[in-house]
Amino acid sequence: MEFVIITGMSGAGKTTALHVLEDIGYYCVDNLPASLLPTLYNLCSASKDSMMKRAAVVVDVRGTDNFEEMYNQLETFKAEHKDSNILFIDAKTDCLIVRYKETRRRHPLSERIKDGSVAEAVELEKALYIPIKRISDFKIDTTYMSNKQLRERVLSMFMEDTTQSITLTFMSFGFKYGIPLEADMILDVRCLPNPFYIPELKPLTGLDKKVREYVMNSDDTREFLRRTLNLLDFSVPLYQKEGKSELVVGVGCTGGKHRSVTLARKLDEHFVQKGYKCIIQHRDVNK
């Protein structure tokens, strides 16, 4: 039995994530009150239909007026059902406000705000979700993600069976666009040789062989990579031992195109060879 609870900020992409899971065979339910989670789980578990053995459900602020009770129900359910996971979808406040203004949809908490302000409704929702975010197994911040990138991230998390109890995500990014909020660990590679200042390499990215060769043709880069791999080889089993489901390692350079992409690829290659389930994402490579 696989049971995924999708929750998080309104407008952050929960519906998109649910549709992705539906596309790969999950039985999906949107906007289910947390109080009905045990009922749905028991129905799916007892069903003879194999399609019901993988279920995903969205539980959020639309389904209750008592948010403390929703948290307690989620916490209790998670403790009693070890085969369940909570996926929290988040985004920065400014981004969510822009999305609501673009779609002209009403925020589900607007009625609780005196003047109906979207900004205040988003801030209220963030505050209400703090305890739920803490108990989540997976977190995705969609602030800088396209729908395609979100789809790829969810697919990588749930499409393949794995014997590994931890998923490693290596995300290259540019500091100029902001640090990925879901990152558990940040590696700053701005100290390494920068292809940006080489005219023939500037328009390329770390996805191109010439850029990777330039970055790696440096004693400093090779030593940086060696020490980083030593750190991760030591720490990943510790995170795994503590029961962490996903470790997100952000690798950042100035623009997220050259050095960070190159180093993220190296980390991914190393841990794939060691048998880990790995996800690689280049957040800003096309900006």
C-alpha cells in the first residue's frame, strides 16, 4: 500500500502534483477533509482492486475550519500508517500573490481577512501550515519552477520503485535568483573558475562538454569535489539512519548555468554509481 498526502500552500501547485500522480496510476482524491483519511485508507487497503493500492489525496485549508485539529489528524494518521508520506508544496509569498492576481481566483482564506487581502490571506495560511510542514516527508518549493519542472520532480519521487530509503536531489541554481527553500544543504561553488568570462563558453552551460571540461580542469575544482564527496559519503548514511526520506543538496553559482550545473552532475553521477535513487534538477540553466 502506498498512500501519499499532498498538502501545502494554495496556488503552489498541489493540483498539478495530484494530476502527475494520477497519470502514473495513483487513485487520486482532491480536497478530502483530514478526518476522512482513515476511512479512505481503509477502503483502499481492503479493496481487491490493485489500482487502489496506490492512493494520493490532497488535504488542505479548504477542508476544515479547525486547522489545529487538521494538524492533529494528520500527525496521528502518519504515526499509525507507516506506509503514508506527506508531500508539502510551497512557494514564496510574493510568488503566490502574483499567481492569484494573474488567475483572479479568490484565496480560500480571504473570508477570514477583514478586507479580503490576498497578501494577508497568504501570510495567514503560511502561519497555519508551519506545524504540518515540519512533519512532512517531502517538500517542494515551486517559486522558480515551471509546471514541467514540477512534473519532473514529482515523477522522479514517486514513479520508480526503489530499495533505498532516501532519495538524493541535486539541484543547481543561481544565487542571483534566490536560494531554493527546500534545500537541506547548500554548496556555494562561486569560488571555482568561472566559464562566464571565457567568450566562447559564456553562451554555453554545464550541460555542454566544453564547459564541464573547463570547470573540471582545475586543481581547486577537483579538490573541492573530492572534499564535498567525502562529506556527503559520511553524512548521507547518517540522514538515512535518522529516517530522512529525501535530502536536497543545492549547488549554487552566480547565475546557475555553468559551475553549479557541472558540480551537480558530478555529485549525481557519484551517488548513482553507489546505488542511490537520485534526482537532478537544473533550476536556472535556461534563464
